[in-house]
Amino acid sequence: ACYEQDSLTLNMKEGEKDEQAYGVIIPLSPKDVMAQGGLTADAEMANGRLAMLGLVATVATSVATGTPFLEVVNKMVGGVMMA
């Protein structure tokens, strides 16, 4: 069966609805986050974005200084990884 798939909905199951895009600013409400124990979709989106930013910053530091990636990470965590 040949049919055309939309690349943006490739992983969606039939009948599943798409979510609204978050945009640049994530609407975090401290009241909602605390009520759900911090595990909200908005909080997870913020955590994921901050993790990606940290990874990019670490790689950029490694490239800019010529220091191996794991040594940069070791310095960031206070030298507890490697003696």
C-alpha cells in the first residue's frame, strides 16, 4: 500500500491529535508545578531545553579550549569523575 505521510506527524497514531507548539517562552506556573509535584509537561519541556543548552555549552567549551569533553565535564563537577 503506497500512501503519502506527513513528516511532521510521522510518529502519530491514527486518530491521535497533535499538541500545540510550546514556542520560545514556556508557561511555567509555580502553583501548577508544585500541585503536581514538579512533573508537568511544561516543567519537563523546560528541563529538556536546559539540558540541551548545558550540553551545547559543554561541547562549545571543549572545542574552544581544545580540552577533551570528559575533562571539561570533570572540571564542571569539581574533579570527582577522574583522579
